[in-house]
Amino acid sequence: MSKETVELSEIISQISEAILIVAEDGTIRFANQAAENLFGKKRSALVGELFGFPIETEEDSELQIPRGKDLLFAEMRLVEFKWNEEEAYLVSLRDVTDRKRAEDLETRLLHADRLSSIGQLASGVAHEINNPATVVVGSLSLMEENLANIEEAFTALVNGEKDEGPMHQAMNDFNISRQFRDLRELTKSGRESMERITKITRELSTFSRVEKNEMEPVQINEVIDAASTMAANEIRHRATLVKKLGKIPVIAADRGKLGQIFINLLVNASHSIEAGAADKNFITITTRFEDEKILIRIQDTGCGIPKENLERIFEPFFTTKSREVGTGLGLAITAEIVNKHGGEIHVTSKENIGTCFEIILPARKIAAQKVKPKTKTKTLPKPDGSGRVLVIDDEKLICLTYKAFLKKENEVVTAISGQEALALLEKDQDFDVIICDLMMPKMDGAEVFKKVCERWPDLTKKFIFSSGGAFTSQMKDFVDCIDSIVLEKPVDFDYLMEVVRTVAAGQKPEPRA
């Protein structure tokens, strides 16, 4: 080695960036101390190895350098020069791992923040869907009822007709009985489909409240059913979902966060299975109660988790998915939620066989709240139409739908704002029932109730509240402290009629299970 080469080696050794001398055949001829730190190998081990990365002199490039279980990032710049009278490359590698991780973290946090914003919007979207859904469900239910009445009346007329008159002829020519049957089927299908849509939006609204930290009595199996519905589209083309839900007690838990856990695990399970063989693959959910513990197991027949990744899957931001698919936060959040519930989460996996997650929640978390004994409410006869009902809702169509249903047994007065309702009550307080929407602009249901309580306290026992969801924290506090029943939109109108009869009779209605 020439004197110049020795001097150059000494200079390069002091540089903080990793420096390699690479021969034209790709062999490393020299490495400094910083290169040893970057590659995690002694310089003596690096010298003689192949560099292993493409050498492009025209522009800088970025390298991903595996080191044990970690992946480091380095920016590479190089120049051509002579080393010991041979053509070679001076390769400079700047470690940018910290910067890349910071950028990645920022991207993932922005993604997570975007998901959080979507979650907050979901509740409002559910509210906007549930209001018109109330009108659609109510209208279709009325159509079913009216069609049955019309068919009954038409059949009576036909049967009362002497000989085979024009009505008999119309019945035969137009096959009216079949048309009535088809119309009933269509309205029933429309109503059931709308109810399915609202069930999904209600579940979406529940799972959007993951930031609220609300502990309440929760039936785990119900949350699993809801999560299964939410994840169904991810699962159906990849696997058959099997639920083996045992008899388990109600626990005190955060419904939204538990829903997030189950959705995370179900979506992960579905992503571990290639699409196209749903009949040959399974995702199985099992629940049971034993030894004073609740056990939830989610097992799949997917590709499994490599052993080297298994111990890292609960680390924040660790993921094997692309950034477009996953943030690397799902399982970390899942583990944190389980821990906050005083539970444990375990995972077992075998490559090409499948993965099993098991969650254990302790019995000490079982709700110890006092349950009010159910009062036996007498079945009330239908009133003679003398009852008076005030309906308060900012959606005019909802007011009209309620009126169409309730007018069969009651006189119905409507108001499309809290202010209009109070103005009506100033002149006339003779109402047996007041149905009031909770979330209204300008003056919401809570404020209406407060004003009524101040001026006409006897009327507060006659309130029935309705809601399309999207509660504010203040509204939730209000609902928690009142004794009135709250009906979720879209309202089951048969149940609404039952509740109206009960309240009009001075009794307290039972919440529907």
C-alpha cells in the first residue's frame, strides 16, 4: 500500500459518515469505523465481502440495510477514483434511519388522526341516515298495513257481490290477489332492508366513540355480533365466519373500544387469507366463561405469523403491511385496550396453518351495578282516540310520519322546533304524551325539557325522547340523569304505539331489551 493510500485510509477512518472503498467487481476493499457501526460488522469482516448494492454514479440513492431484526436506512453518494492504482469507488453512506423513522411516524400518526376524524364523523353520518330512515321505515310499515286493509276490504266487496259482477271480473283479469301479495312482499323487503342499513349505522356510531372512555354494562357476544357485521365485507370473499358464542355474563367495559379490538382482529385474520377460497378457510370466534374469567378466542386458517415477527406484533408501528393498508397501530392499541380492562392477550401461530388470538377478561370486571327490578306493566287496551300527543322534531317528514301512525288512536299536534313547541304549550298544556327529539338546532331536547320543567313540571312525566345518535357529551349526561325513555331512530312504530299508550296511562314504559 502506497504512502498516499495509507494517509488517505487514516483520513477516511476519522470521518463520521460510513465510508467504503469498493472495487469495480463489487468487492469491499476498505471500511472505516462508521461503516462498522452502520453494518454491525467488524471492518475485517466487511473487507473482502461483496458490497451487494447497485452502484450508480449519476445520482444519489437510498439503501435499506438489514442489521439483525432491524432495518436501517442510508443515503449513498459515490465517486470514481483510483485505489492502489486500481479503478474503484469511494462510497459515502449517511445514516438517515432516525429521520426516516420520524417521517414514517409522522405519516402513521397523520393516518391515525385521519381515522380518528372519520370515526368522529361516523356518528354524525349515522344521525343523518337515521332521520330519513325513520320516515322510510314508517312509510313502508304504514303501506304494509294499508295494503292489508285494502285487500281485506276489496275481498269483502267481491265476496258480497251477487253473481260474478265487474269486481269478480277485475279480480280475474288483473290477478289482483297476486298483485296485493307482491306489493306486500315488496314493502316488507324494503322495510327489512332499511332496518338492516340502520342497524349497521347504529353499530358504526357505537364503534366511532372509541375516545370516550365510557364504562358501561356490556354483553361481549353482542359486541362480537356487531363487529362481525362491520367486518363482513373483508371476510366474505376470503373465509367462512364461524361463531361459537357461549353463555357469558355482562361485564363493565368500554363498548366502543371492545368493538375496535374485535374489528382489528377480524380484519387482520381476513387479511392473512388469500381471496378466492372462502369455502376452504375459516375464521372462528369462540367465547366462554370459566374459572371466573371470560375467554374470547379468534382463530383463522391463514398464512400464520413468522416466528421472528411473533414477539414484535404488539409493538407500536410494527407492521408487515404496506402503508396504504396498515398503520402498525392496530395490535398495539388492541393490547393497550385489553390491559386497561384488566385483561390479558395471547397469540399463537404457525406458518401456513393459522393464528389464534386469545383475550382473557377477569371476573372482577363483571358489572356489580344494581339492576332495577322490572315493573309489570299491564297490557293496555287501545284508547278510544281521545289521547293528545305533541310531537317535537326539526325534521318535518318525521313529524308527519309520527302523526300518520299515532292519529289512529290519538289527536296529534306537531312542532318543528323547540321554540314552536314552547309557544304551543304556552297556550295549551293539555297533552297526554310529548315526543321530543334530542338533537335539534337552536334549542335541543334537553333545553326544551328544562323549560317545561320550570314552567309546567307536571308535564315532564309525559316526555318520550327520540334520537338518531350523535350525542354530545352534555347530551349524554342529560340522558343519564333523566327518568324518561329514549327511543333510537328509526323507531319501531309498534313499540312506539305501545310506549305512547303506557305513558298516556300514567305508567312508566319498559325499555326494549
